[in-house]
Amino acid sequence: MSNTESVLLIGGGGREHAIAQALTVDSRCTLYACAGNRNPGITALTADFESIPATSVDAIVEYATTDPVNADLAIIGPESALEAGVTDALDAAGVYTFGPTAEAARIETDKAFQRQFMQSKSIPGCPEFAVFEETAAACEYIDAAENDLAVKPAGLTGGKGVRVIGDQVTQSEAKSYLRENEYEQIVLEERLVGEEFTVQAFVANGEVRTTPAIQDHKRAYEGDTGPNTGGMGSYSDTTQALPFMNDEEYADAVEVLEATVSALPNYKGVLYGQFMLTSDGPRVIEFNARFGDPEAMNTLPILETSLLDVMRAAQHNESLPPLSFSNQATVCKYAVPKGYPTDPQGGTRITVDEESVESARIYYASVDAREDGLYTTTSRAFAVVGIADSIATAESQAETALSAADDGLRIRHDIGTQSLLQRRIDHMSVIREE
């Protein structure tokens, strides 16, 4: 094993910026990257950057295997690249890729497969579900259902495809949504009631190394209102669990991940479990086959174990190193263009005063770096992450750092606040009593 490694990162969002930072703190890593957008945070950390869309398989392989890169390792950020088979192509070209194959990534990219897989392998936490290939049949099922349902297109929708009857939409609105889009496959499943949380794990050679639990905030506006987004922000606590859950509930979620990996013996990369903590314990909302965005920005800054060492151990069929974390809380908040996600206003020039951000980190996501400055796109612009000995202090750090956001951007200021945390705690108290 050489002392230094040439590593290729695929993807250009906030998640990938966090991965780039986690890799380059290790002096043994020489980082290269390619993405469809030029993320200034990533390019500042790389020896070379190439503008290649994350799904352009042949171009990525060519870049990875020729000068100046000649990659020893690769890591993939976005799910679209996994679905396109970038892992398969890089592995075949001799570049070990810390990410699942397209077939294994179906645990995320095909929600119908995901549920049927869980059912067939007796993986705990699976809700009751039904799969439909015809919209009319799905609408009839909705009409006949005695309880509320979650309505899910089977394919990738960027975290914005799910509609929950009784929460986000009525039965009539759910049926109209399906008729307007005519998805090839639709998954209808019981609505899970409780508090959502995420546990991410590094996986290789049949081993699972889990990270602290995180709560993401999908809804666009404060008070958990508005449409779903790719994620407006998230927080983690100083321990593995969150304030509204206990260690046993965290362990139950880990058991689900371990059972899933046992049923996917060749899985490698990151496995992300999104759970609903219910009166019956954790139930699975979905799996993702890569780091979450924003959850990567909560996890990687407090990871004390070298991410490069994790990848090298996976590559050489060695036991994955135990994970060590700094036992600090994190609060992440995204700055997004006004109108996001339904009518985002892109093309606005923004300034980010990084020097004014003393105690928080900035992770760039979807910004357009031009010669005269940074411009918004129609997606999330950048995130700030506070890291401290308590959630309250981390939240205060993130809020202070948000002074770096221009008037053309919008933020969910309630993420990580004591009032929001208390609502979560009170909600779970009611759920457990019921």
C-alpha cells in the first residue's frame, strides 16, 4: 500500500464539498474531482477539476484513468451517478470505488424493489405497502384505504417526490398528483407517524460502521410547513442518539442496517437509513445508497477517523477501522434561492463573506462560479454548519454565520432551536403514551 493515494470525487454539491474536506485533511490524499457544476469549495481543495456531468460514465472513466489523475480510489456523491453505473465502470477499469454498483444501489433508486427486498429478506421495520404499475389501480387503492398513505414514485425524484395523505395532501390531491405525472411504478404504503431520523453507515466486506443519528428537515418553511425539498438543514447531538430518542432505539435502527447489509453481501460504500421513530420503534422510510445532503455535513466534520483509511481498508479487503467522533453537536442550515423549491429564482449574484464566519463552516452546493463572482442556480446555494459542545451553541454559531447570506436567499431559521427540539420531545412523549 503506497503512502499517498490519488482519489477521484464525483459530484459537485454540499455533500461532496464535505467529502472533499474530510479527505484532504489527510495529507496522504491527493484529490481530484469532476462534476457538472464548478463548486468553488471543492475546486479549492483539488489538484485538478474537470467539468463532467456525474452521469457521463465514459468521460468519468477516461478522466480517472489518465494523466493527471490516474486514480487509486474513487468516491461517488450523487445517487444519479450510482444509478448510471459509474461505480461498475470505474471498478472494471481498475479504480476501486467506494460506492455500490448500480444493482446494489437499487436499494435507493427503485423504491418498489426496496420494499419487496425488505419483505423477502425479512428485514425489520418495513411498513405495509403495495406496488402499482397503473395509475388507475393506484387511485382505486387510495379510495379504498381506511388509513392515510404515503405516495411514492418508484424512481429517483431528488427527495421531492413523496406525498403524504393526511399531512401534505388530501386523497383527491394525491390522485391528481399521480394522474398528472403518470409514473411507471407507484408505491403506496402506510403512513408512519412519529419523528424522522437518519443513521448513516460505512459498509464494506460485510462490515458496518455507523455514525451518530441526525434529523433532517425536508419541509421548505419554518414550522415544518410547505413542500418537500432536498433538505433545508439538519442537526446532531453530542451522543449517538437525538434528544427525542434513547440509546435502545438507536441500536434498533443499527440492527436494521446490519440486517440489510447481511442481505446485500457485496455492498460497499455508504448505506443511509431514514427512519420514523414510532410507538413501535424505528420503521424504515427509505434507504439511500450514499451520504445524505445535508447529513454528510453533520457527520464528516466531527469524524476523527481518517475517511481515507476507511476507503483503503475497504479496497484491500481489510477490517474497517472503528469510527471515532469528536462528541460535539452540529447544526446545519441551508441558504436557498427565493422561491425554492417550487419557483426558485436563479441567476442572482451573491457574496459570501467567509472571513466573517469564525466558528462555523461553509459548504458550497449549487452555485455558479463566474469570473465576476458567485450566482445562484435553481437549487440550494450553500450551507453553514455550527459545531459545538451543545446543540444550542451550534445553532447560535450557524445563525451568526448566516449573516454571510444575501437578501436573495432564504433560510429556515428554526432548525436546531430549543423550541423546535422541545416540540420533537413532546411529540414523542405523546406517541409513546398512545
